[in-house]
Amino acid sequence: MELLCNAPAHATVPSRYIFPPEKRAALQLDNDLTPDDITLPIIDLHHGALSDDRRSQVAAEIIAAGKEFGFFQVVNHGVEEDAVQAFRDAAAGFFALPAKEKLPYCSYDMSKRFRLATSTSYDRGETRYWRDYVKFRCYPPSDDNVRCWPSKPASFAPRLVEYCEAVHGLAQTLLGLVAEGLGLDAGFFAGDLSGGDTHMSVNYYPPCPDPSVTMGLLAHCDRHLLTLLSQADVAGLQAMHGGRWLLVRPVQGAFVVNFGHQMEIVTNGVLASVEHRAVTNSVAARMSVASHVHPTDGCLIRPAPELVDEAENPAQYREFLFSEFMEAYDAADASRDDVLESFKIRRD
Ligand code: OGA
Ligand code: NI
């Protein structure tokens, strides 16, 4: 497998990474078309120490941000900066290992519990994305999950456990606030809806000599419930907003939060899953760490009855098992409309 992280710095872009003009990111970081006055909300969680008044205010901010953007950033979220940095260093250390140490992990077999690959397995086109990644189950630290993690660098597993424990707590806090903001029981998301193994993607985008002809990651929606992403201080993530790509500007110490398809379905469309993608840059390597909160495979997904009203606001989606959705997503190559189609209720 030809990994970008094994290659010396590129002086030019090899042709297999050059997209035809119509598929390039029309807007680049230094030519950002999104008006400057539109930025994602930054929500202060006050380290989890929320009085009742503040709680309902923060819950309302989250719902407003979710409805308008489907994306927001959280600060003072209670996850220690040292824990984030320590895992980021360990993950960067994994990509920096000699090629032969990483070889055993290289695979496009999606059933592998820890795998390293390049580009993406969703776009079957010829052109490669300027990205290497690892994907694996990161939480809980069950024996089945832990034994698939790499033994090098030695810090990887212990720092991962610490990071995921903290991020799990933050995810549950956010889900509690979402439930409260929607008028659902505080524990609405706490059971099977968020009880599957958390999956992690660590994406590595080395500097690219010509960002105008490459893409880091294809436009997609996340398939699960909730994503918490650390991008540190290098920009590259863009979210669709009002028909344009909005740059998710790095905010010191923040997590970027967005909703997956299951949140859209369970909330009957109130909190939509929004398309996003990554672009490259020529200056700095970028690494993003995305934690994807999943329902259990056997979880029954359906619009929350509390949010459905057969006369005014009928259910938009049918009931299904989460495992069925996972298969449909792979078959639809992550395309938002194609994947949702088979779960929609038609009313014509
Ligand atoms: C993802 C993702 C964006 C990024 O891993 O699902 O959208 O900034 N990553 O790398
Ligand atoms: Ni994503």
C-alpha cells in the first residue's frame, strides 16, 4: 500500500492525486468564499459545572447551532488539554513509524478491527485523496478492542484509553444537553442509542505541494449518532452551509461536534446530518482525531415518538436496526441522499 506518511515530502503532486477540475475544492483556504461574518457557534460548557439555568441556556444554544449548521465547537468541555495532546502525539508517532512496522495493519477490509489505509474506500474513482488514516474501535477498552491496537508507539494504548474515557464523558454530557434541548428525557440517548462501541478515525493529511488540485477527504455525512473531532490548530475541515462550504476555523482546545444520520432520523429531521469534507494545505501536516459515537448494532432506530405528530409532523423515516443502516451506507458509498432513500417513508 502506498501511504503518504511513508513518502519523503512531495515536491510536486503525483498525477494519481490530481482531480479533474470539476471535482476539485473550488474554494481553498486562502480564498475562502464563505462570508467572514458567518462562523460556527462556539459553545462554552463551563467544565460541566452548569447551574440549572445555564444548563437550559446551553442546551438551547446546542439545538440552535444544530438546526442552523449541524456543526458547532465546544470549549471548556472538561477534557484535559494534556490528555488530548498526549494522544495526538502518540497517534502522530504511529504514522511516523518505519513503513515495515505499519505494514501488518494496512488493509481495505472494513471488517478489520484496526486498520491503516490511504485515500478512502468510499470513492471508487481513479483519483486518490491526499490522506492516510487509521480506523478502529476505541471505546470501551474491552479485550476484543484493545488486542487490535498497535503496540508501538508504547504510549498509543494507554493514552488512547485516557483520551476515550474523557471523550466518552463529554459525549454523554452533550447527548444529555441535546435531549434536554429537545424536551426529551435526560437519559434518552444514554442506552442503546449511544451504547455501541465508539469508532475512531485518525486522519493524517501531509502538506501538499498544490492544494488547488487535490482533496483531503470526500464530501460525506457521518453515519452514526454523534462525532467529536479534535483538529488542533491546522484548518482543513469544511461543512456545507447554505449551499456553500464553510471553513471550520480551528479554535484553541475545542472539539468540533456534528450529528450523524442516526441523530437526524431519531429527531425526525430536527438535527440534520450535514455534509463535510477536508481540503489540503501546503504549509503544515494536519491530523484530525474523530470519535464516532455509535448505537448498538441491534438498536431499533426510529423517529422519537415525542417528536412525531401524525397530523402536523409525521414520521419521515421507518423503523430499522442500526446494523441494517451500516450495510446500506457501505453499499451507497456514503452518498447522503442515496443512503437515506431506503429509510424514508414515502407519502405520495
Ligand atoms: C471524519 C471526518 C474530517 C477531518 O473522519 O468523518 O469528517 O477534518 N474528518 O479530517
Ligand atoms: Ni466525517
